[in-house]
Amino acid sequence: MSYQYYMQHMQQLMALGVYIAPANYAPLAYMPIQNLEPTMPMARNDILIIESESDEEDDVDQRTLFCANLSEHVTEEILYEVFFQAGPLSKVHIPKQNGKNRSYGFVTYKYRCSVPYALKLYQGLVLFGKRLDIKFQGKNNLNAYNKR
């Protein structure tokens, strides 16, 4: 994806009024997405080093985040554009009921190492005035993954 393409989509999101804000940094509560910065610096031990791992063969659940409390205005495209900032995505899905988006969705990253970063980056994310509840979808605890 080119920078120009990315910026064009980000401008479209801002035009739609998409706002996100970390819950533990109140001054950003109503600032546009372009001003989003991590709320806390990543410590050296937060960096995952993965050697000789084939992420494409691993279980999809290990690369998936569950996003609850979505506004009815959030589409798969918006979710894709927001979560793409943490790493390449392989799939975004918001189930539908009677033709309307449900209040939850799934974001699947291409690589497992993007998941812990996304969890930290999007903790307290607010879209269309609703704070998202983002959880690790995997069968195993994320802490077990970090200790590998």
C-alpha cells in the first residue's frame, strides 16, 4: 500500500468523523486519528523477537483480535484502516444480523507479532463515541506466547 493511498483513506476516515483516543490519556479524547500517539513508551522487554517462525502456518486464532462494543457506523473498511497501523492484516470481519452490522468484529493479522503491539496501541480506542473492548482471540494465553 502506497503512502499516498494510505493518506487518502485516512482523510476519508477523518471526514467521516472517526475519532480514536487512548482511555488513559484524556487530552486526546476528541482529537482526530492523525494525532494518535502511543500512550506509553514501549519498554525494551515489550519487543518480541521471533526466530524461524512461519506465521502463515500457525493457527488463525493466534493472530486474531476480538473487538466488542462497535458503533453501528463502524464498517469493515474503517476497522481495517484503523488496525492496519499495527501491522499487515489478513482479514477483518464484522458479522451482520438482518443486514446490519453487529456490535462486534474480528481483526486477523498476517503475523502473530502484530497482536501484542495492537493490544497495547489500541487499549482504550474510541470510535464514533464508543470505547472498544479489544481482546486476544487465541486459545492460549497471550502471556504464554510472550514467554516463548
